[in-house]
Amino acid sequence: MAMWKLHNGGVLEPGAVVAPDERLSWGKTVGLGAQHVVAMFGATFVFPILMGLNPQLAVMMSGVATLLFLAIVRGRVPSYLGSSASFVGVATAIYAAGGRPSDVTGAMFVCGVALAIVGVIIHLAGARVIHRVLPPVVTGAVVMLIGFNLAPVVAKTYWPQDQWVALVVMLLVVVLNVAVRGFVSRIAIFVALIAGYLLSYGLDKVVGPITSFQPGAVTAQNPSGVVEHLRVDWAQVAAASWVGLPPVSDDATWKLGSATNVVGLHLPTFHLAFILVALPVTIALIAENTGHVKAVAEMTGQPLDAEMGRAITADGLGSMIATGVGAGPTTTYAENIGVMAATRVYSTAAYVVAALVAIGFGFSPKFGAIISATPGGVLGGITVVLYGMIGLLGAKIWKENGVDFGNPVNLVPVAAGIIIGIGDVSLKFTDDFTLAGIALGTIVTVAVYHLAHALAPAHLKASAQDPAGGTNLVLDALGMYRDSDDQSDPLRRSGH
């Protein structure tokens, strides 16, 4: 990674652009780095909670992965690698099939390997090869089914824990995204989470415990899982130390949604069925990284196509390192793109500072325990918006690329794949091997699209081609800012 030259004597003139290889004074650079930490912070610890993983460890490893990414791209692509939302559905499916946290991280580790291999291929062969295999009609469908497949998690796990707090938090997310301008709107989920946390704590003090569903309370004697409980349980917080490494995971006591859900350092385990559930999400990660690099290139005015393969490889390697010790996989963050667009400071030095600050946060078990104690009702209000936004990003990909659904080559394969993914349709091969949900939906979408394209007459093939000539894979649609003044699009502000 190149060392940074001082921009204009450390003075940032109005409208001036600070290039990736430049920096401001170290004092200002530290301030910008702290702003990047705030931007990524909410999502980076929310997603591990939803995946049953340790948020303290996730924040720590996000810093490590970011430093690795910046080194591999030679400091040319400013980016923060935080926890990926794309894998929440994967974790949910694995747990539903009887998997444990180590099974989740094992499946995600393999996705990291696949992503790194794709990155090497793109670096050697050029980005166009991946665009031909995964045109926007396919990519949009996969992103959509990943998001909408999560709807039952909201309805059955989070929302029933405290429906009124969930409703308040949901409305707050909407208001912050739509009615508030500036930086607060960029961290709407983070602000709503804190507000919901405080609201739940206040209700515990004023009206006392709530009788409702608790995932950790489901037993043979109490299959409904309905018990009396406090909304905010800080038993694990009181037991956690202020300084130290994340705890070591214990699968024997772990239970998703319970107070023992503070897993930490652990080695991944590998099972083919779970790996096949997770692998389709690699498509979304390829799209996210491609869109990120294109967005940064557009904002900085620097050609970065040559860095595309390096960036995807770096994200894959970062995910491998993170999941290899028990954290979730990583991805480039749209929130931080927004900070760059607003400040016009693209210095990778600020990202190094942000990564070091995140690593520092990772050395506080009490911090991790506080995050893990986030009430289920609060998560219900956040996820009901967040999961829907992830799904709708698929539609945004189609719109941005002018996908023609009047053409059956596009319409039929995507229609089948999305219903399979959202409805969790399954295809049983043996007693021990079944494809279902996200995995089966993705396979059908990709395979049937290319089959339909091969069989279609010439005029249908021609009109089904990517209108952008296969060069715009789009994850402008996954929150990539084209304009620092554009605050009109909540997907752009909050998406992954």
C-alpha cells in the first residue's frame, strides 16, 4: 500500500477532492476515520446478531479484513469491509436444519474461498466474463429471493417477542430514512436500534416484564415458547469483562435468541448440505463488490477496472479470515461510500484509522455482550424494513439495467426461481440431502435462464441481452452513491 501525500498542506478547500493516495492532517484523518466507524457500526453489529454470531468478534474482524483489503488493492480502492447482510438467510436456513454456529461459519468460509477464486478469474480474464454468466436479470433475482426468503424470520422469531416495540422501531426507521436529511439518515438503522433499546429498558422499569414468545424458551414442555421475561436481559453483560478477547464458543450451551447467544472464537465445521445452501450468496457478493468498485471509480474519476479482480479476491480472503475464527463474512459497505460522497474525501488513510478503531472495539467483551442483549422486538422493527429493502434491491437492479420482462427468456426462469426461493420450496434427493429455498431458487434461476437463452430463437436472445452490453452489473442499486447531494433514495442510503 502506498504512503499518503499531504493534500494541499492539510487544508481542504470547498469542493476539493482528496484522492485515495492523499490525506489531510492526521488529526482530521482520525476524525474522518471515526466517522467511517459510526457509519458502518450499526449494520456491522446488527447482522452478526441476526446470524447468531458474536458482534464483538465481528467488529474486530471487520477491521482486520479492511486492512487486508486495502493492502491487496494497493490503497487504490477506498472501502470498509463490514458484516454482510446477504448471509442472514443462510444462517437462518442452517439453524432451521439443526446446524450450529460452527456450521454457519464453515459454510460461509467456503463462500469466501469461492469469492476469492472468482476474483482471481476476473483479474486474469477481465470483468466481462462474470457479467456474461450473471447478467442483471439473474443477479437481481438472486438478491430479491435472498431478501424475501427472510420474511418468515421476522414474522415468527423477532416480531412476536414485542410487537409494539417492533412497530415503533419500524416507524422510526421509516421516518429517519425519509424525513431526516444528512448523516443521521445514513445511520438510520443504528439510531433506531439505540432508541428501541432505550424504549425497551424504559418499559421494563415502568410496566415490568412482558409475556411473549422467546426463541430460547422453546422446549418439549413449552413448545409455544411463550414466557414472562424482561425485554432487556443484562445477565451476560454483568458477567463480561471490560477488556479481553471475545469469548470462546460453546455449542453445548448455545441457543439462538437466548441470553447464551454470545458465541465467540471457534473453528468452522464443514457439511456439504449447508455449504450448498450458502454458495448461491456468492453471486450477491460479486455484485456488491463490482458495484462498489464502479461507484468509487465514478466518484473519484479514476479508472479502476484493473482493480476489480483484486477487490473481489480481497473480500473473499477477508471473509475467509473472519469466518475462520468464528465471525461472519464481510462485504464492502454502502454507508461508507455515502460518507465519501458527502465529504469528497476518498483517502484510504481514513479507512486505515477506521479499521484500527474497530479492532480496538473488539477487545471489549462487555461491549459485545451489550450488543448481543439487543431485545428481540427491536430487531423485529429493524428487520421488517431491512429484509424488505434487501429484496427490493433486486428490483432496483432490474430497473437500472432496463431488464425486459416482456421477454419470456427473462420472465420464466426468474419467476420460477423467485417463488422457489421465497416459498422455501425443496427438492429431496436422498434422506440426507435436500436442496431448498435460497440454494434451489438460485440454481433454478441461473441454470434455467441459460437453458432458456440457449433454446430461444435469435430475436428473443437479442432482446434479452443486457442493454448495457454486459458492462453494468449495477450495484449502484445496492446503495452506491452517484451524487453526494442525492438523499432521495433510502435504498441507496441504507442498503447492502
